[in-house]
Amino acid sequence: MATSKVDDFGRVLIPKPIRDRFGLEPGTRVKLVEEAGRIALEAEDDDAHLEVRDGILVHVAERVTGDVTNIIEKVREERIRQILGMDES
């Protein structure tokens, strides 16, 4: 559990490990939700969706969070293994 203070301008700092875990980057819009006497933050949906472009399924989003390079490399390696018949399935 992390704690923070409300500053003179009404701002609350979300600790970096929590921001990183939830993909909250500068400019990320959040909703404040009241739940059972508590305040919860929810990242707003950025209308991310999938669409087909030139026969390829593409993820379309305003922003992407996480280690995209690592994800792309992992998917690429899995495809190569499947093509070469080296997949474990």
C-alpha cells in the first residue's frame, strides 16, 4: 500500500511503480469513481480497437503502453517457429 498527500493545488502524486504497473503516462486521462466511500481511479478507454489493413489484423490505439519492442519480438519468434515447424504445440 502506498500513501500520498493532496498538495495545495488539489493534486495527488501516484507513485512511479503504480503508474508503471497500470501504464499511466503523462497525459493519460483518468476517471474518478466513487465506490463505497472510496475514490478509485480508472484510466479512460482510448477507443483502442482491431481492424484489418491490407489483409493484416492491426491494433489501433492513441497510445500504447508496455514494452512494445519485446512483445513484437516475442510474436515474431513464435511465428518463425511455427513456419519452420518448431512450435511446441
